[in-house]
Amino acid sequence: MKNRWVQIGLSAVSLGLAATLVVFLPQIVRELTGKTVSWTEIGARFAALNWQTVALMTAVWLASLLAYTFVLTASLPGLSHPQALTLNAAGSAVSNLLPFGGAAGVALTFAMTKGWGFPARAVVVSTLASGIWNTLFRFILPAVGIVALLASGQALNPAVVSAGWAGALSILVLVAVVTAALYWDRAAVLLGRALDALARLAPGRLRPAEHAASGALERLRADTSTVVRGRWPGLTLGMVSFLGFQWLILICCLHATGAYPGLAQSIAAFALSRVLTTAVVTPSGAGIMEAGTVGALVFFGAPSDSATAAALLFGFWTYTVEIPFGGLALGAWAFLRRREGAASAPVKEPVGR
């Protein structure tokens, strides 16, 4: 991935696949659900949108971006909310254009924060803390969706119900264990010993090297644990608010297209959509997320044309629009950085005659 041409090629293939999945979404929906839908029907749903609905979606989308700034400011002390908004927007734009775009987003984060005077170690800890919180909530969301669905009385196979409760409890236990390891040193030591014991069961060539950079890793874990212990309320509030506003965007899309299946069902569909964004085949799971969300909505009883329009609209607000917005943020940062560099450059004295 260090080769620029390889990156360009993979990006082109990945974006091409995402575009292909969206173009052939009606056919994919028919294969997934057995329901027929056409782009004419989907277009009619879009045409029915009024400016008030679009304005509401825009406001909720902006609120979700502002909510996530609390995650970044909590993980990196000294970072302002405007800086966090710029950082998130620019990083999202890069991530949404590249396969495995998270790595490129992290590299951009280091470049931007370095220009603002933040030390590299603090940025590493911030990246780890915010990344861990994002991952924890990615685990929590499916459990919440499963519980909401089971509690709603949705007709499901008894075997699916049993598996759902077992899966939800397993996920929540895993999240509790990881959170405890981050918060308490003793829990981290116990978890580390358990993982070491599991690693010793692996074949020799797959085992991690003993004591490899153990001191540096321990210091990094301690620094991350310090941030988590002192700033977990901000991290948690930011993630809950961010995901809550994203769910409200989906609610707006469902109501606007006539695909709203019910409260619990909307939570389950939202949880599934967020899990599908982790698919690395396309940037942010574009195309895959929409297809899976349509399948879930149709299963919950939404009309196929309404469900497809809602999923595409939701994908626009959580993926597509972030690219030009992030490009503007990145351009503004680059312009201000260039202007600040020119202002701080030493002025040369004129050569005497």
C-alpha cells in the first residue's frame, strides 16, 4: 500500500465496485428479498421530498458532526471543537475514498495535529482511545439492535430468538471485559495473562515475539488508560450523541420515503447498517451497507421501493456528502497552513545598491 500507483489502482477498483453495487441495487434487492423495484419507483420517492425535510436532514447531519467533536476533544486535551470538526471531516473524506482508508485518515490526522503543535505521542494515544471507543460501540450496537428487536415482539424463529439473546449477552460481556481492562490496571494484567495463555496455544510461527517492545507497549497502554479513566464521560457522551443523531437521520429518511417499520425495527436496521460500514471491500462499505439495510427493512415489512430509497438517502448523508464537505475542510486547512507559513517566513533585507 506504500506504492502510490497501487493505492490509485485499488481506490479505482474499490470505488468502481461501490458504484456498481449502487447501480445494480434494484437487482440485488430482488435477489435478497424477492421483491421487484425499479429506478423509476426510487426516483419518484426522491421527487416527493420537500425542502423542509431536506433542511431537517441537513440540520441533524450537522449536529452529528458536532457531536463527534466531543469524542476527539476528550481524547486529545487541548484540541478545540473547530479543529476537531476539521479533523473529522478531512479524515472521513480520505477514508471514504480509499480502501482501508482508515490508515490514510490516521496519517492525515498526524499531519494536521502536528501543524497545530500537538506532540506525536498525545496523538497516538488520542487515536487509540477514540478508535477503541468507536470499536466498543460497534460491538454494542448489534446487541442493542438485537435486544430492541426481541423486546418488540417481532415474529422470529425460536432458534433465532435464543441465538439472539446469547449473541447480545456475549457481546455485552466482551465489551465489559475490554472496558474493565482499560479502566483498571489489575483487570488489564489479568486479561493480558489470559491472552498470553491463548497465544501459547498457537503454532510457533504465529506466536508474537516474547517481550517485544513490551516497555513501550506498557507505557502506551498506561497513557491510554489514563485518558480513558479521566475522560470516559466525554468519550461516551460524544459517541452516544453521534450515533443517536445518525439514527435520527435514518428515521428522517424512513419517514420521508414511507419506509418506517417501527421503533425497534429502525434501531435494528441502524445497527446492521453501521456494522456493514466496516466491510473493507468498498470504502466505508458503500453499496454493501445500502443492500443490507434494504434487506432488513423489507424483512420488517417496508415496501421495496421505499426501503431502497431510504437506504440510498441514508447512505448519502452518512457517506457521500462527507466527501465534498471533508474536501472543503481539508482545503481550508491547507490554505490557512500555507498562509501561516508565509506570514512566519523571515523577510529578506533588500540588497544595497
